[in-house]
Amino acid sequence: MVGEDEAVLLSFRVANHRSIRSDHHFSLVATEFNEGTARPTGVRAEGREIEAVPVAGIFGANASGKSNLLAALWAMREAVRSSLAQWAQDAGVPREPFALDPAARDETTLFEVDLLLGKGPVRYTYGFELSDERVEAEWLHAYPRGRKQVWFDREADREHGEEFLFPGEGLKGGKERLAEFTRPNSLFLTVAASLNHPQLSAVHRWFLDGLRIVAPGDDFRARSEDTRRLLTEPRDNGERRRQIEALLRVADLGVVGLKIDPSLVPEQQVRLLHHSTTGTPVPLEFVRQESLGTSAWFSFLGPLLDVLDQGSVLMVDELDASLHPMLAAEVVRLFQDPAANPRGAQLIFTTHDATLLGPSMVDRPLDRDQVWITAKRQTGETELYPLIDARPRREENLERGYLRGRYGGVPRVTSGELAREVARALAEAA
């Protein structure tokens, strides 16, 4: 069940963003293929209770668009966060439509999320469409007690200007006045939250606090500041230190503990203690002496623990980057475990690591409806679809089926093709 201050992401829609041209729907709602990882939400739809999965993994070949799905949700978050202050008046709207067809520039970019928030909980569907010049459409629908309420619908009218509709009494307050303050190139939700509208601020807050992203291009040193912050917070009573030390030890990195000295400059306050030949643990400097794998894991722990504490969504691009496959699998199992993840945090990740699909049902950390595939069409567009479209059997070896191309999403490269092409080029140059 969703707690009073917790949230669940049910689904995300996107169209015309980077390599994603057509309308695609990414869902975290459990299906009949789920084998026990789904969690009840307390919300019913079409006569049955909605269950949500805590983890979803996106597999696919290089350049197939895996990262662009995460980037799209982050772009939606950034639009909600900054449309009022940073989309300067008369400066249009920053967006990234599909670049391989000039016609896409004239089509809108669409984002939409389906969320469960707060006590009850209440389901919300919020979305918008953008052109280069303005917000072309924006909507928010709420479902208190399972009944749909249209809180607002906005559509740009080229002849008569903005058109805001507020049917019913679901949305309270001076909404017409808020509409007057909303520029064509700013989001109504952003404006309303900036003026402390109580109902709309809750949805707005999810975008600010409910999403976190970790990408391989991130600076380890900058991200590790989150982990150091958790260790040096004055209010910490040692619980954080025990958690982080345990997670460092279980990763089998040779780390036996931590040395913390708040009197030093921030980047030197925390050092990891390693096994030594003398039996006395030795502290190593992060920048010069720690391995890339150790630095990656340490810097990952701050975002990981923050998300688990808040019950929010962690998006990880290339979960397997600098992490051993066994460690990546343990991160997935951590989110799947209700005892370790009692606030219902969610993990969405991209990966090339087929071992996460497991040679058997017992070995794989993911259920069949937690696996998504991206493939690139001949037009350069991303195609996104769930693994369950292939209707895999419960006992099926998903790892072998994926690597053999049964579900798509693998490079169309034959064995030895790279070597033959290099040899051919060398022969032609001789």
C-alpha cells in the first residue's frame, strides 16, 4: 500500500523526443506474467486492484534509444521545474524533436505520467505537448476514490489565444487567476506551484523530489559528495555509517570500514579503510588511489540510500557500468525486497547485461513483466516494447532467448563480421 508521503510511478508516455518519434508507453503496472515482485497500491481500476512493480530493466543494442527513454522522463521533470523561470518570455520552448526527419520539427513533443500520490492514494495523470514556440496542450486528471475528475485542460487556440477549461469542482482556488499569469511558453502546473496552490503543489513536488538520475557520464567525484554528505550529517546517529559500511563490505571490494574526519576539507573527510598485509587497515585517497569500481560503487550509495529513504524513483543509465553483474543483480534484488525497500522506491535502469535475465527463473532477479526492449527501426526511430509481447513461458531461459535475438533488441552482427570488415579494409588499402 502507498503511504501518506509516498508515491508510485505507474507509467510514462513520450513522443517525438530524440530518437523516440511515435507515441510510446512505458508501464510499471504488473501483469499476469508477474511472479511475485509486484506490490499492491490500494487503487482499483476496471474492477481489479492495480499492482506496481518496483523495478523495470530496459535492454537493447547500442544506439537503440534506451538512454533516450530515461532522458525523456528527465526532460519532462526539467520542463516542470524550469518553465516559469528559465523559459524566458518570447524565447520559445527548448525541446529535442526527432532529428532524422525534418517533418518532426512541425510535430509536438508529448510527455505524460501516471502517478499515485499521498493518502488514499490518489491517482493522477499529468501531461503536456510542446512545440518550438509554446505549450500546445496541458492536462491534469485526478481519480479520488477511483472517479475521474478533470482538474484542468489547456489547449492553444491560434486565433483566440489560450483556452483553459476547469470542469467540475475538483480543482479549488483561484484557477482562472493562475491561468492569467501563465505565459504561452510556461506550464500551468509550474505557475500554480510557484504561487503555492496546495493541490497542484503536490504533483509539482513529485517532479522535484520524486526522481533521481545516475548516468555513466556523471562525475564520480561530484556524485560521491552525496554519499559523504550522508556520512557527515550532524543528525546522523551512526545508522548511515553502518549501512554504508555494510554495503561496501558486501560488494567484496576489500573495504573493511571508513575513516571520517570532519575537520578536513570536504573531499578528504571520508576515506575507505582497506585490508593490508600487516593486518592494520589502510586508508586510501579517493582521487589518486581508489579503483574505478570502488569509486563507482561508493558514489552510487548516496543516490541509492536517498531514494530508498524517500520512496522515490531512481533512474540508472547503464546499471552495469563499472559494476560486476553479480553486484548489479543485488541492486535489483534490493529494490525487489519489501523488507529492504519498505517505502516502495522504484528502480528504472538500462543495461547490456543479459545475465540479469538469468539462465533460469530461480536465478534471474527480474520478472518477465519487468523487462523492456528497445530496437532501432530502419528510419532511425526507437521502438520500445515489453518482453511479454513475445509471451515467454514462465520457465523459459530469457538470457539465451534474448542473446539469440528471439525478442529483438540485439545488434544485427554476424560472428566474425567485424574482423572480416577490418581485414577487407586493410587488403584494399595495401
